[in-house]
Amino acid sequence: MGQLDGKTALVTGASTGIGLAIARRFAIEGATVYMTGRRKAELDTAVARVGSRGIGFQSDVSQLDDLDRLFALITERSGGLDIVVANAGVGDYGPLGTITEEEYEQTTSINLKGTIFTIQKALPLLSAGASVTLLSSSSALRAVPGLGVYAATKAAIRSLARTWAAELAGRGIRVNALTPGPVETPGSDELLAAFPQGDQSTVADPVAPTPLGRTGRPDEVAATALYLAGDDSSFTTGAELLVDGGATQI
Ligand SMILES: NC(=O)c1ccc[n+]([C@@H]2O[C@H](COP(=O)([O-])OP(=O)(O)OC[C@H]3O[C@@H](n4cnc5c(N)ncnc54)[C@H](OP(=O)(O)O)[C@@H]3O)[C@@H](O)[C@H]2O)c1
């Protein structure tokens, strides 16, 4: 018996990193998992790794037409959704004074607009008792110089989890924020590479050892996503669960 037998899940941004780990774990636990991403080759590879319970759909969360096509497919094939993980997100290095309009638009339209419209458009498909998980970031809880715009979007995500948990409680739908600290993924590697070398005041923070003395693994975030998606967390809503090695709490 898997913990998610018979459930249908959507994980946005599931072609690499944390999203892929969550999709794999959900499929292992018996769920049918819709997986999205913008790059077709990466998504195809990810779906192959997830196996027969993975269904890939190339789409961009910041494009409302893409979201409409995604939810039309899910409606047609599955009829509804029990679990949504709004994971797709991007970050750029940009200290105040260097932020460009283009970087601002990209970060906010994927992290914030993308999350808002993913969940809004999923709403008619969500079953009673469905679980919605939104990916925040420890950078919203502890300053990381250079990540102001990214952190602001992630602070907004945490706020949305509270508001939507209240709005959807009447339907028995739970909404929670999942907040990773430093986790090794292609996305975090790329982001860290953008930090200027040698500027310890800037570089030290994102790569500093956590109290546990290491960075996290995507499968450790996936284990918490599984908890939030399943019945074990049936009395947990509006919460924020941290998977950060203690970095923001100790
Ligand atoms: N890794 C960390 O240390 C860390 C810490 C805190 C929070 N987080 C959050 O965790 C989530 C996953 O991060 P990650 O480190 O696993 O990143 P990642 O390795 O870069 O993976 C991001 C995934 O999202 C997809 N994606 C990006 N933009 C998209 C869009 N507009 N529409 C659909 N899919 C999109 C990417 O594929 P395409 O590029 O092909 O679209 C990729 O599959 C993000 O929300 C991130 O902010 C990560």
C-alpha cells in the first residue's frame, strides 16, 4: 500500500531538482503525477525517471494559456486533482542598485503570478480534502544579500498559504507552505554561481553550513512534501514546514 494510492497530483516545475524528487516520491507512493516544465527534453527525461505514473506536460506557469491547456488535459484524463504542489520557481542574483525590470518581471511572473494562477485555475478540479503545497524559501526568513526580489516573492508565497488556507477551509482543502533552506539542485547551483567570487559578506550566507553541517537533498524536501500531501497531515493547514537543517530556527 502506497501512502498516495489512487490520488492524482500536479507538481509544477518537476523536470529537475526538488520538483522532480517530489514527483518521484509521489509516484512511488501510488499517485498519478502530472509534471510540468518549460524545456521539453528535460521534462521528457524526468518523466522517464518517474515511470508509468508520471505524465509530462510542457508548459510555463507564467503563461495563462499554458495553464488552461494543462488543466483541460487533467480534466479530460483524470477528472480532478487531490494534490497540487506549486513548485516552479526561479531566482536571480540582484542586490539593490542592480535590479533590472526584466529580472523583476521574470522572477515575479514565475514565482508569484505563476503560483497564484496555478492554484486559482486548479480550484475547480480540487477534490474535498485536497492538499495544496506552495514552495517558499528560507531566504524569506533570513536575509541573503543579493536575493531581495526572490525572497520577497517567497515571503508572499508564505502569506498566500495563510490566506488561501482560510478561504478554502470550508471545502476541506488544506494549504501549506513548504520552506527549504539550501538544497543542492541545478537551480541552486546556477544561482550560487551568479554570486560574486570573493565577496564573503555576500557569498557566505547562502553557502554557510546549516546547524546540521551540510546542505539538504531534494529527497529530504520530497519527504516533507509527501507528509503535507497525505492524510498524516490531515489537521495541518496554513502552516509553514521548514526543511533547512535548522538554519533559520537555531
Ligand atoms: N534549491 C534550493 O536551495 C531551494 C531553497 C529554497 C526554495 N527553493 C524553491 O524550490 C523550488 C524548486 O527549486 P529547485 O532548486 O529544485 O530549482 P530547479 O532545479 O531550477 O528546478 C526548477 C524547476 O522548475 C521549472 N520551471 C522554472 N520556471 C518554470 C516555469 N515558468 N514554468 C514551469 N516550470 C518552470 C524548471 O524547468 P524549466 O526551466 O524547464 O521550466 C525546473 O523543472 C523553487 O520554487 C525554489 O524557489 C529551492
